[in-house]
Amino acid sequence: MSAAALAIGVGAFQLFSGLQQSNDILEQAKLSRRIGQLNAKNFELEAFEAEKFGFTESARYKSVIDKTIGSQKAILASQGVNVHTGTAAVIQAESKLTGFLNQLDIQQAGRNKAKGLRFQASASRLGQAFDQAQAAANASAARVSGVANAGSTYLGYKLRS
């Protein structure tokens, strides 16, 4: 095999290798993007479920409030207290207010968890965008390197001959 053919073969291999590496980088980036999108969608689904859970638990807690007030009424009535006036009415009103505030806390906990999960979804999407930009830069560098190496091999051969 002649030196010219060898130089052409090496140069062609360097060019092909750079282009193949560039393609591999872009394909890996596509796969990473799909995985990142799936993760973001899962975070959003979990956020919806967390918020829903907060409201469900809050609704369930309403029965605890009702039972507590019912028990208070029964105890007070059994002692001959009028449950609709005075201290008895105040105690029941405080129980309702405390229960209502507890329900709001339960709902807020669900919203806070959902907010954190939505933040994770956004972070996943932002990470994907950065990864895509980096992959494009790496792929471009691989192409340029392949072309530069092939050109260097060709020029090296020409200068030696």
C-alpha cells in the first residue's frame, strides 16, 4: 500500500470517526431528553396526587371534627348543660375553628409537597435544556476534531512528499 493511500485511509477514518462520535453524542442526548421528560411528567403526576391527597385527608378530618363536637355536646348535655349557649357554645365554636385550621394545615402540606415536586419537574426540564446545549457543543467539537485530524493527516502527508 502506498503512503498516499495510507494517508487517505487514515484521514478518512479520522473524518468518519469524528462524525460517528458526533452522531453518538446526539443520539445519547435524545435518549437523555426522553428520560428527563418522563421524569418531569412523573414529578407532575406525583404533585397532582400530593395535592389531591391533601384535600382528601382534609375532607376525612372533617369527620374527626364532627365526632369531637358531637362528643362534646353529648358530655355537656349529659351534665345538664345547654349546648347551644354560653360556655358550651364557645367550646364547640373553638373546636370547629381549631378543626378548620387543622384542615387548612393539611391542605397546605399537600400543596407544599406538590410545589416541591413541580419544582423538581421544572429542574428536570431545565437540566434537559442544558444537557441538549452541551451535547450540541460536544457533537460540534467532535465533528471539527474529525475534520481537523483528517486535514492534519492530509497536510502532513503533503508536506512529507
